[in-house]
Amino acid sequence: MKCEHCNNILKNINSLKYHKLNNKKCIRIQNLNTNTNTNTNTNTNTNTNTNTNTNTNTNTNTNTNTNTNTNTNTNTNTNTNTNTNTNTNTNTNTNMNTNTNTNTNTNTNTNTNTFSCTTCLKTFSVKNSLLRHTCLKKELENYIIKLELKNKELEEKNKELELKNKEISDNLKKSDIHIEKLENKLTDITLCLANRPTNNTHTNTINNYNLIPLDIVQKNNIKEVVENYYNLEYQIYGQKGLAKLLSDSGVLKPKGENIYICSDFSRGIFKYKNENGIEIRDVQAKDLTMWVHAIALKNIKRELLQQVDDFLDHNGNIENIISSEDNGINLQEHNKLIDSHSSISSMNDDNKEFVKALGSCI
């Protein structure tokens, strides 16, 4: 064993102890040394407890949080210094005890109660806010339901009007058939009277007539009359109204002179002279139809578009559009105008009504 002070070698620990206590050299060296004992104990205990409870209850919320923290710190420091000096003993003992106890307890309890609108799914933290909430989506749904109901009512009204229009159309067809039969009877009677040996020279065929040439100026006059005066008063009667306008305006008899006549009513034959004075035979009034057809069709289209614009509410208020009573819509007149548009559109292919009406007017 070696002495840490004087570096002497000894046999065992007991000899070493005796040496330290009795050897003068070793004692002197010991007295020159300073004994310093430092004991540092640091105990750090950190406990962190985080409890997060989120409960969404409609009626009852119960939250129970239990946190138990137990910290036990035991520090035992024992310093024993024994110095025996014959002459001078200087002992310096420094004892440092540092105890650090850190206890951190964190308890977080979060309770969230929310109330949601079942329609728009908007959430509120207070129930009263939900009760005061005005759901725009729900109002929109209610408004759409009202519109659907009104549309249904309108469809029912339209069905009723269609049935009435069908009845009227059937009655008109029956009337047209009856009128056609009467016209045929009248034609037969006229032919019979014409074949009788009498002094009456008036027949359904005009043999003696004076025609003046129908030049470009007079054609333009006919077109201007149709463009300016073929209005709703005549339009609702379709081809018949167009023929009546040409008769009422006197454009076919300027200053009492004939430029266009019906030479044979039963066969629908008309006559006029061209610019060179050559007599033209206009069968089924094809030439006259070609002059006025496009202008008449344009006027009817313009009138229909005007009616549609009048029906619509320019403020975009659907309520007023649905209720026809508020807009003063004459559906019967409007439907007649639609039928007239169809009749005028097909006039180049089928102008029987125009021919019959024109032959009886001029």
C-alpha cells in the first residue's frame, strides 16, 4: 500500500492508517495540505401531466381530472475529517449541498360544446345564437318550393288553355268546312246563273276589264303598305288579314284604276300587266305572294318579340312573370298571333286562304 502524502510503501491498510497518524514526516506533509470536501447533490424531478378532454353533449357534460404527483428527494452527506497536529494544524472544510427540486404539473382541461344548424351546418358556441340564426339556405329552399308550386299552377292553367284552344281550333275547322261548302254552293249557283239565257253579263269570270301596267313604283307601293300597315289588327287573321289589308288600302286600285284583278275566282286566277304592257296570268296569286310574303313575316316576328318583351319583368322579378294577371297578358290574342305566324311562314307553299280572301275582296 502506498501513502498518498509521503509516497511510502506499507504492507497493508492498517499499517497505512498507523503510518498516517504517527509518522512525523507524513503528518507534516498532511498539515501542509488543505483538505477540501465538496458534496453536490442535484435532484431534478419533472412531472408533466396533460389531460385533454373534449366532450360534446347536448344536455349533460361531466369532466373528471385527477392528477397525483409524488416527489421524494433524500440527500445524505457525511463528511468526517480528523486531523492531529503536534505543532500547527490548519483544517479547511467546505461542505456544499445543493438540492434542486423541480416539480411541474400541467393540467389542461378543454370542454367544447357546439350547436350546429341542421340545414347549412353552421356551428355556434351558444344555443341562443343558434336560435337567433337566420338560415339563408332554408329561406332559399322555401322560396324554391313556392316557385315550384306556382309553376305547377301555371302548368295547370296552360293545360286548361290548351284544351280551350283545341276546342276553338276544332270549331274553326268546322266553320271553315262549313264556309267552304257554302262557297262551293255559291260557285255552283253562280255557274248556273251564268249559263241561263239572260241579259246579265256578270259572272264569276271577268272578261271585260281595263288594266294599267304594274310598274316598279306600284310594286314598291304595295310593299310599303304591307310594311307600314300590316299590324296586329290584320296580323291576328293571318293570310286573310293580309288580303284584307291590300283591299282596304286601295293599293291594287290606285285612283280607281285596276292594276291587279281576280279574273276567275273559282280557279284562283288573277291578272296584271307588266311594265311593257304584257298581260300576265298570275295563277293562285303566286307573284303577289312572292312580293309581300317576306315583309309580312318580318312584321309578325317583330310583333311577337315585342309581346314577349312586354310579358317579361325587366327587374327580374319571377313573381310578376308567373302571374299573368299582373302583366295584362292576352293569351288568346297571343296564341292567335302564333298561329298567324305559322300560316304566313308557309305561305309560299300554301296560300289558299290568301287566294280565297283576296279574290272575294278585290
